[in-house]
Amino acid sequence: MTDAGLRVVTLYSGSKGNSIYIRAGDTRLLFDAGMNCSALCRSLREIGEQPELIDAVYITHEHSDHIAALEVFQRRYPVTVHMTAPTASAVRCAEALTVVHEPLFSVSERCCEVSSFVTPHDSRMSVGYIIRTDFGNVGIATDLGTVTEEIAESLAFCDSVVLESNHDTDMLRTGPYPPALKARIMSDYGHLSNDVSSRVAAYLASCGVRNIMLAHLSEHNNTPELAYAASRRSLDEAGYSFVRLAVADRAKPTVLL
């Protein structure tokens, strides 16, 4: 069960930048470092945390909305950064402070264990994370075109999950994006739609997940209201009205726990 020893906050989430802050006991971690260093530090201070106290950063993949702040942040606040080898080949950061991993890896921090799982996304390599703590387990699954059996099994053992709900399918199909980009987003290596995410949310609730944050919403092809309504309806119809559901803000911190 979760308690005050666990904190999960999306600092911002969307096509312009992504970063998630997790504190377990006295261990403070960042997952991705998008946007820019000023925005990252400002968001941390807004939730009462200090950038210099971050113990490690874990990167999901090399797209700029997940790494744009990393080089400057690491230069100002020397911190260990974990990422896969394909991701590292495309990211600029301090080599001496970078730990390069195979796609599937596990790292023991002071108060938690961080393990990766592969996510299907159009990048050199993309992973999600499971953070196991004495206060509850947290899953992070964004930037994925489909939910594989491995992903579902990994998230099923969590108490709380940050889950992509990127686009409303009708908005995307009728929107201004060129056909090739629409096809990319809707592919198995693109992003999860509200409909798919809502079904995943109900499945996770059936496995015991009790807190879900919908994240990485498209600025042009989704709204917080549509994303929330789809998953809330799916959860309620499946008998999980007690599951806490939140939607990550694109530009400011949103607290899950």
C-alpha cells in the first residue's frame, strides 16, 4: 500500500516536454528531462523539491521532448543518468556520469528498485519503468503504440501507473496533421489513443492498480476532458469507480500521490 513515503508528480507532460518526479523515502528520482533546465528546476521548486537533491535521472528514449533539459541540468547539478545504449548514442550528456544499459535492466537505489521494460515506439530504443518501493510500486508507460503482454504484466503489479493517453482518434483523423504523421501516431509504434488507454486502465484496475495518471496528451489532437471521460467511463462501467484518475497538465506539476 502507498503512504506518505511515496510521492509521484508529473512536472509537465506533452509534446513540448515530459518529466516525472518520484520520491520514495529519501530517494529522489526523475524520469525524463524534457522542456528546458529552467522549466525543470522551476517545476521542482514549485512542488517544494530542490534540483540539487535529485539522486538519478532515468531516460525513456532520445526524442527531444524527453531529453531537451538533460545536458544543461546535468552540467548544473552533476547527477547520474541511466539510459539504454541505443538512446545514449543519440543523447548529449556527461559520459562520466552516464550509466548505459541493455534494454532490460534493474538498478537498486537506496529506497527503491528501478526496472525497465521495452515499449514499442519509433525511436532507437524506448523503455518504460517500474519503481518498486516499500511504500508501493509505480509504473511509467508513455510513448508506446500498443500495449504488449510484457508491458501489461509489468504494470499489473503496480499500485500506481502513469499511462499515456495521447490522442482522440476522431480529432486526429480530422485534424491538420499530414497523412504520414497521422499514420505514424496511430501505428503500433506511435502513441496510445484515449480508447486504448481507457481499456488498459480498466485492465490495470482489475489487477489492483488504484491510482492512474493519464499523460502525454497531444496538444492538437486531445483535450484533458476527453481523455479523462474515456478512462473514467471505462473504469466506472467495469466496477472500478473507486480508482483515482488524474490527467497530467502539459505545462505545470500534477500530483498523483
